[in-house]
Amino acid sequence: MNTAAPFDRLMDLVSAGDPLSAGDLSQLASTPDILPLGMLADVVRRRLHGTQVTYLRVALCAFDKLFTDAVLPAAREVRITGTPGTLDGAVTAVEAARAVAGERAVSGFSWMDVEKLAGQAGTSAALVLERLRSAGLDAVAELPMDRIDNLAEVLDRLVAARFQHVRLTIDKSPAAARTALVLHAAELQTRFACIQALSPLPTALNAMRPTTGYDDVKTVAIARLAAPNIPSIQVDWLRYGPKLAQVALTFGADDVDNVTAADDAPDGTRRAPLEDVRRNIKAAGFEPAERDGRFALIA
Amino acid sequence: MMINEIAQKVMGGGRVDRAEAIELYRHAPTHLLGHLADAIRARKHPGRIVTYIIDRNVNYTNVCVARCNFCAFYRPVGSSEGYVLGFEEIFTKIDETIAVGGNQLLLQGGHNPDLPIAWYEDLFRSVKARYPTFKLHALSPPEVLHISRLNEIPVPQVIERLIAAGLDSIPGGGAEILVDRVRKLLNCYGKASSDEWLDVMRHAHVAGLRTTATMMYGTVETDEERIEHLMRLREVQDETGGFTAFITWSYQPEHTERGGTEATGVDYLRTLALARIVLDNFDNLQASWVTQGGKVGQLSLAYGANDMGSVMIEENVVRAAGASYCMDELEIVVNIEDAGFIPKRRNMHYEVLGDPIFRERDVPRMLSLATARAGGDSSVPEELQNYPARSRRAKQQRASIGD
Ligand code: SF4
């Protein structure tokens, strides 16, 4: 906070609910001074969500495995993992997931999968979306902004195929390129108003070159500031772990995605079950609230 | 006082009292705590330098009679999993440490009743004879007390003898929470009461040694007791000025008798920041990336830490309790630079030694932590037969060496 005057100006802007300019955002993204950035993002997240942090318990299930084995009663969303080789295979997987999910949301696949299935079936992405939606798919699980050339067109198709609650992701774009992606998403939101959440941390993790803590919290805070018109900024509990996910809540994130639905800790000691999620949210100074896969709070 | 007034006092260089510290800890927003701690860090270390040390955390024995209920590392006397490292094994570890640019061992272990003071003296002397400039940061206060009690020699004399044998500095381990109510509940009051722990440090400082101080939080203590701990350290530091650094970490519950859960990452950052604010007479605060992971470890630099601790070559104690993070020098340096700081190597006195060693010469990368011993190695070092044992099992073992 050695740049007091500019900080006050930015604080006035975000407190009034005004957006920050691309120039301000890129300057914030380039400074190592993360605390002022976190304070600004926190103002936006509190304006939108107060002290509430939502979390979603997800059952992950490979498309070719038995959904009945993987889907626990506590899961609020069934997420299909992997990519079937054919459109029929994908439809079969969605139907199987839907049969087990009941009323719960079913998500799966990535935009690249949709295009691949379209190419393989010799049809259009629009038709693939239509078939998957009719089979019971509620959401395309990964819409990586950095791998989609024409995001406007993709959103258009998703809306046409009756996909609500769109969730945008980032595959592996470097930190420096993420601000522009989020600004673009915010701009499209003014047109489509279908984006419910943005998960700004990369989904493709490089074990040899992991992102840093600074990178992660800056990315979350910049996303919150750059897209105040997108309701939720998410952090993935399973991928990023309790410690980083929790700290991200103080940097603008308001939704914890991908919490394991199991009561034990099958993914290792640092991937904790329900009580730990709630404990972490409370210890960060927020109120935990469970939501379902359609972003509705569970009473 | 209101949070804002306390914050202004801290920004003006004022010292917080107990009531103010508790008010900040309980009610200040996390970013504000970080901001205050960061301002103090910047005042004390204006050059944006963040230091680290290349050393090796060697646990010379895991046999321990103390039986702290938060410890997953120790084995009782007579356990088939108990070990004592041989001098040759320790020399090999020193060779490996020197190969990656290290200049120090952090040598700590259990309270083994079968190691008389002569064993420590001979070990230190033989290390110094072989590696004259190599440093020994060894034996936390409860170990010094254990040696004092076992050999019936007063603490000042134990310290004097160990210094004469080659001890360079004392690590601040075994402090846990310096409040006797807590120590009794953790079953670590017997190994050292709060006063005893602090007295060993006083004696060490008077004898000319510099030491560190630590705090393990997240077991049974209250917020007030954490602050009491910090206050007691601050008082001794006012008296002696002998502490070089403060290191805090969260209790690691896995495989311990006590069990329970680990305090969260935000708890850690708040505790670290509070320590920076309360311990206004400590120059250095280490980030505990070993318990918090590389990411929160790096974020510590925004919450008051100015030191990334040790490039760990080996770690046994927190690993036994579930923490298994590993960073070699390259990763530590990348994390420091990524956070906008300038990385410098240091010694245990926190004197800057130079730039990263891997930029000066080729060093092997270390992608996993070494252990005290390879699994299944139950060998008994030959030199142990030169030292009298107390326990029946150790007597039998030593009698059979060389058979
Ligand atoms: S913490 Fe140290 S003194 Fe306590 S049981 Fe473990 S090894 Fe022994």
C-alpha cells in the first residue's frame, strides 16, 4: 500500500460499484503488492455476496464406469469425467448419469470434447449440444476461455441449446494473459447474461511448474474486479487444496467448487471432507452455505 | 481501543499490549493484519530482501522418553523402530549438504536415555574436526534439559561443554505454547516447563549463543495463551536480544496420539501477522512452508515473513505427522522472486552469504525429501558401544555390537 492515492481512487470506484479500467487492472496485476488487490476484490465480493460462501459437493465419475458406484447420496452434482469416442457413447454416459442423479444436476465434457464429438459424428456442435441437453446434461463442465476462439459464438450456442448457468474456466493460460480473458467474458456477459460463474485458476496443473500462491490469489482477485457482472468467482477445492482455496476466499472468491461428496478423505489428507470445508470457510471469516449444481442454495 | 486506533499505533511504531493484541487477532480483517505486519517487515527489511538457508534437518535419534501427545515422530525406548544415527551416517549427510551448497545441520532428536553427554560432545568434536567451518545449529531447550537431567549437570555447564565441543547455536524447538496449562495437557510439561524453556534460552544467550524461537499452535490453547506465548518471548528478547528469528507453525495432527484437525491456512497467516506485530523486537520471521505448503508459504511474505527458512534436504518430524511438502533451492528462489522480493542465502545469524548457489554453480535438484534412515534399516552404529546405556534393550544391543 505504498501507492496510497491511486489505491484510494480505486477503492472509491469499487465501493461505488463502478468497474475498474483495463489499465487499472493490468497495473494491479503487475504489482507484487497483493494485499491492496485483495482488499479491493473483497469489497466487490461482499457487495455481491455479503459474508456468504457457497460450496458444491460433486461426485466425479468416469464416463465408462458405473455411476451407481461413484455417485454418493451427498453429492449435489454428478460430473462426468473423460471423453467418450463417439457422440452415442457420450449420450449413453449422460443418460446413465441422469438415471443415477435424479433431480441433481449432471455436468461433463469440455468445449473441445463437444467439437471433437461433432467432427467424429459429422454434425454440428449445435446438434451435439442439443442431443446432450436432451439426454439430461445440465452443463458443459469445462469451457476454457483460453482454448475457445470465439467465445461469443459458443455462448450463443449454449443459450440456444437451453444450457443455463454457464461456468467459464481457464485451461492453462499464463497469469499475464488471464486479465484480458476475464474482461472479454465480462463484456460478453452484458450481451448474454448466462454466465453464472468463472473459475479463473488453471484447470491444467503442471506438477513440475506449479502456479505460485501469489499467482493464484492475484488471478482470483483480478477476476473478481474485472468481472463484477459475473455472479460467482470459483475456486476448485480438489485441485487447489484447502489452504489455497481458503485464502482465495479472502481475495474475492465466493464459491468453492468440486468438494468431494465422500465422508472419508479418499484423495489424501489435504483434501478434506465436508466438515473441513465448512471449518475453512468459517475460519476465513465467512458463512458457509451449501448449493446445488444449478447454483440454488440448499435449505 | 478500537481496531483503527490500534492499527494507527502499530503503523506509528508503537508496541501493542495484551489487550490490543487480542483485539487485533480476534477482530481485525485478515488484510489489515497483513498490511500492518507487512509495514513492519518493510521497515525492518527495507531492501526487499528475503533470505533462506541451505541446511539439513537431521534427527539423530527418534527414541524419546518424553512422549508428547502431539508428536508422531518418537518411538519409545525398546521399540524395534527406534534408531540412533551413527557418526558416519551423519558425515554422509553433511557431505550431501555441502554438495548442494549447505553450511549447517539443524540437529535435533528425541530424549534418548541411552545417549550420555559424551556422545554429543564426541559427535560435535568429530564433525568440527572433519568440517571446521560447518555449523551446528543443534539441540532445542528440552534436549539441553534432558542432557542436564540425565547427566546431573546444571544447564549452564551443559551449554558450556557443548559450545566447547562445537555447538554454534540453539534452535527454538520444543516451545509449543509457553503456558504451563497447555504444556500439561500436551504432556510436554515434564520435558520443559515454560520457565525452564525460557531459562535455557537465557543461559544460551548469556553464553553468547544466538537462538531462534518457535510456536506450535492449534492444539488446546486459547487465543489469549497464544498471545501470552508471544509476550513471554518478547520479554526475554528485551532482556537478552539473543533471538535471531521467530518461526510459527500449526500442529500437524496425523498419526499422533492427540489427533484432531489442523488449523487452516488463514489461521496461519493471521497468526504469523500477529507475531510480526507483537514481536517488535525480533528482526526475522520465517515462513513455515513445510507445514503450510509452497503457496501459503510464499503468501507468508505478504503477512510479515522475511525469510523462507530452510531449503529442506531432509525432514522427519512434521512428515511423520502428515506434512510432506518439498522445495529445493530453485523453487524457493522462484517463489521469492515471483513475490517481488530479492532472494539471498544466509547463515544462521541471518547474515547474507550471497546469491542463490545454483546460479553460481551446478547443483543437483532435489525433488523429494530425504529421510533420517532408509526404511527397514535397523543397524546399530558401532561407536555406541563406547557409551554406557541405561535401558535394558540398549545395554543388550551394545553388548552384541561386533559379535
Ligand atoms: S516432540 Fe520431541 S520431546 Fe516430544 S515426544 Fe516428540 S521427539 Fe520427544
